[in-house]
Amino acid sequence: MVVCFAEVRFLLMNAAVVKNALSTGVLVRAAYITLTWLTTLVLFLQDTDLRRQEQSGDLLQPGLFLLLVLLSVLLYLGVSLMDPGFVRSDAGPELSAGVSEELHQMLPQPCRRRCGRCLLQQPMRSRHCQTCRHCVRRFDHHCPWIENCVGERNHRWFVLYLAVQLLVLLWGLRAACSGFVQAPAWGQWLEQNSLLMLASSATGIFSVVVVLLLGSHLYLISLNTTTWEFMSRHRISYLKHCGDENPFDRGILRNLWEFFCVRRVIAWEEAYAKISASPA
């Protein structure tokens, strides 16, 4: 009976998510794509390095820049539209691939949770997102920039998107600064460079934001922790009893390797059970 009710509730939540995505999500993505291509258009219409190279027939750098812009947009759409790792209603009692019922019973009672909203058994490191209305595996955060959660399935793609976006922004900032022209009066200079001022301001501000985001994510990935775990450690049932120790940390190199290169679903319950079973 609980399973049937959970399935019905899951379908209703899916309908709500679709309705929400067709409103806020479409507006956010449309605004991002429009701003990206308008800024790119300004860089090619003004007298910047990209425009001068295009006019001289040297198409290598302008072509590469356009390819990076296109790649950043495709990565953005992919990350924002893909399933971040929603916990489905058909998840078995093992919670994660490779986790046996015996191992699940070894976990402390506070760590074996059932979501009060989805009525689904939550795998370790998952959390219910009130915006997406789903539990998300290895939940990191809900990102308003992509209007989607960042979780187990799309986290590595989110980091890749940030890296490509940073290259585009820094290149765009350099190109915008190369197009400023001299003028005898301040008013005349502002009139001639107004579009480049807007482009350089936008790329400069977003560059700072992306640098901070990318740096913080790489730091947390190297520790094998998430934004949610880092910010709310004292409130998370499976972490607040571990003191300063991170039960999922396997060393910087292994953490980075597993994040970027391991495609399978990792049974976090196994790592946690080993720490819990080890003598103090």
C-alpha cells in the first residue's frame, strides 16, 4: 500500500516538476542563451581582436571561440535538463547498487531514513529538494543558474561546464578590452564604447562568479564531500556523530579519480559501515 501511494505521489510530483520547468526553467535558460549570444555578437561586431582576425582571414581563433561558446551552451542545456540522480519509486531495499540487506541493517538507525515527502527510502548522501520535489542521490545543491539540482548523475558535467564557461568568459573579457577606442571627451568615449563596456562588465562579473564556483567545487570534490554536507554537517544524521572525520574521504587523488572517471553508482553505505564498525 505504501509503495502504491509512493508511486502515485511520484507521478504527481513529476507533473509539478514539468509545470515548473515550463515556467521558471524556460525563462532562466532563455535568458542565459540570449545573453550569451548577444555578448558574442557584440564581440564580433565591434573592433575587437576577434573582429580584426576575422577580417584579415585568420579564422582559427574566431572559429575556436565560437566552438567554445557553442560547447558551453550545449553543456549548460545538458546539465540543466538531465536527471541529476532522482531517487525513483522502484528503488529496492538495498538503496544503492551493491548494498546488501545485511549491510543496510548494520547502519545506525538515524542513517536509515525514509523521506517524509516522497515516502521513499533514501540512499545515503541523498536529500529531498523542495524546488525539484524529488530526493536526489549524492545531493550537492539546487542551482538557480541551471534551474536544476546538482547531484550524482550531473555533478561532473556541471564542473566541466564551469571549466568551459570560464575559458569562454576570460577569452570574451580579453576580446572586449581589446576593442576599446580612444576619444577626446568622456561622453564621446562612453558613446563609442558603451556596448563593449556592457560586454566587459558582464564577462568580468560572471568570470569572478565562475572562478569562485569552480574553485569551491574542486576543493570539495578533493575531500569527497558535497556543498550540502559541508554547510550542514552538524545537522546531517550520518555525519554529526563522526566528529571532524569524513567517512567518505579516500585521499585527494582517489577522490578526484572516482569523481571524474568512475561511472558506476557508488555504494556510500559500504564506506560508512566500515568507518562505523572500526574501533574508536
